[in-house]
Amino acid sequence: MTNTESISYGFILRKSWPIILANAAVPLLGLVDTAVIGNVGTVADLGAIALGALIFSFVYWSFGFLRMGTTGFTAQAVGAGNEEEVRAVLGRSLLLGGTLGILLILLQWPISSTAFSLLSGGEQMEALAQQYFSIRIWGAPATLANFALMGLLIGMGNSKALLIVQLAMNGLNITLDVLFAGVLGWGVEGIAFGTVIAEWSALLFAGTLIYRELVRRNTLGASFWPKARILDAVALKKTLAANADIMIRTLLMIFSFSFFINQSAIYSGVVLAANHILMQLISFAAFFLDGYAFVVEALVGKAVGARDRLHFDLAIKRSTVLAGVSATILALLIWLFGEYAVALLTDLESVRAAAGDMLFLAAIYIFCSFGAFQLDGIFIGVSRTGQMRNAAFMSVAVFLCAWWWLAERYGVSGLWWAMIIYVVARAFALLVYYPALRSSVAKEQN
């Protein structure tokens, strides 16, 4: 690897900001979808978009392992200087993503039936949401393949290309939303068609960028797709095992946040609405903290691939310092000025008041969360996915125990403190494994 200046604070910041902007582009797209259909459609159209988007958010979040698993294996191959393995990682990830995407299309009827049996929005709204689902599902192979491509870009440390792809996809999607739903009046179907076209276009665009870069790096002139290596049984088994671990970990996280929202509804509709808004502020903070976590994934993966403990330590230390400073600033901003953000998101006084009463708890959550983000990034980068899975089980158990003890005694505040304990437990559960992980990395090379 290069000298220590290659992991300076400035270097990490330069790598992080494109990822932060790319992350922020995702909810912006949802906002535009809502704005377009909200101005040219009906209440039923708007509700249908909300229901349909919720289903796809849950389904695709469950397959986030395609991005994370690809990043770790790619970074390690880059660190080891093994360009053939980089292409093999991409091949295995695209094979898995494409297969899963096709399965989603084939299983669309049971997925749709199950999802709509759990959701309720009225007959007209559900019928429109079904139309949205039946169109948008055809973008599944492209979406999951894009997860693999994004993971490769992060693992290679090419965050600017990641931003370019996201902006291109979202820009096209926004343009098609306005054209199909606004100008042509296709309504919900227009929004779905626009998204599917944008997803497949992004796959072609990102695939072209990555192909050119990998061809440039293939100085030996070897076959672009090392088929024997891609289909190697041991490597495939390792890939599937790692992705299964990450999927379990992700589903446990989904359960925890869903449990929090569900428990909020038990208190009152006002509490539910207030906590939902505060979760949007927490998601905003996550854009920044994810930026550092994504960068550390690539850096520690490369350090492990190169067996370089010095760079491993520097990557973790400097990215964690920046993440901690950012979390502190974000927490202070939410605590001091969060009421203004809440006011922009709702004009309901009762919801504003309830959210204002819990702002300091949301701020504490944000401050305490950077450790979990950083450790997730570290363990993804080195592909220690079994430990991530085990830590997820442990932290959920701590969360449920904290909720059982605190919520009954302190109500909504107790529920929030249980969430704070949960995010701290996520960090500590991984921290238990960290010393052995660090010891496994070779000492600094002379």
C-alpha cells in the first residue's frame, strides 16, 4: 500500500462526501415521486405510491447484502493486488443478484398477496398500488445487479463514480416522472414505468463505467470474465454464506426499527407520527455517518488484503474521529434546531409538541450511533459476516430486555432509551470481536 498520507483526514473527507450526496439522492427521488403525483394525481394515487414504495423498500433492503458483501470481497482483492479476483467477485455478485431478481419476478404473485394482506389502504388505493407493483417488479433484476455494482465501486474506493451513477439514475427518473405522470397523464403507472426504465438505464450506465475501468486495470490481458474462478464451488459457498449472514443481520435490524414504530402506535397516533418524523431526522444524520462507514469498508478491506496493520489502524482511527465529530455536530443541530425541521415536516401542533419533547432523545441516539456505523463498516470490509450476524442477535436481545424494563415504567421516553441502548449494544456486540480481528491482520510491513 501507499504511505500513511493516503489515509489522511482530507483523503477520507474527499472519499466520503460523494457517498453522502449519493445517499441523500435516494430520499430526494421519493420526494419528487410524491410531489409529482401529489400535484397531478388524486389522494388514492398518492396513497398507492406510498404503499408500493413501502413494499419495495422492505424487499430491496432485505437484499442489501449484495452491496455489502461485494464491497468487502472487492476491497480485499484490491488490497492483495488480485485484479482477476476483483472481476470474479463482480461476476459472482451479478450472478447472484440477477438470479434473485428473476426469482422476485417469478414470485411476484405470492409477494404481492402477502404484502397487501398486511397493508390496508382502501379498495381503490390498493388496486392502484397493485398496478404500481406489477410494473415496478420488472426492475428487480436491474436493481439487485446495481447493488452489486455499487458494492464494487465502494470496494474499489471510487466514490465519485458512485455519485455520478446515482445522480444519473435519479435525474432520469425525475424526468420520466414528470413526462409520464405529469405531461402524459399516466398517473401511478407512469411513476412505475419511469422507475423501471431508470433502474435498467442505471445498470447499463454503471456497467459500462465499471467495464472500462476493469479493462484498464487488466494489464495482463487476461480474460475479462474468469469463468472457472467465478463458478469455483468454494468461492461461491463463501459468497453465499457471507450474504446469508448479512441478510439475517439486516432482517433483525428491520425488526428492531419496525418494533419501535409499532410500539409507538400503541401510545397514540400523535406519538406514532412524532416518532416517524424524528426517525426521518435520524435517517438524515445517517447519510453522513454512512459516508464514513462506506469509506472505512474499502480501506480496511484493502489493508487486510495487503496484510498491512498500520493502514488498518489508521483507517479506523481517522475515519472514526471524523465520524465522531460529525455525530456530535449533527446531534447538537438536531437538539438545538430540530424544532424548525419538525415544523417543515408537519403543521399539526400536537405532533410538533410531541416531537419537540423527544428531540433531545433523538439527538442522544444520533450521537451514540456512530460507533455502530463504524464497526459495521469495519466488519463488512473484512467480511467477518458471521460475527455481524451473532452481534445482531445479541443487540436485539438487549433491546427487547431494555424495552421490557423501561417502556412500562417510563412510557415513550423509556421506548426511546431502549432504542438508544440498542444502538450502543450494536457497537459493543461487535467490539467484543474487534481485538481478535485486529490481531489477525499482519503487522506493519517493513
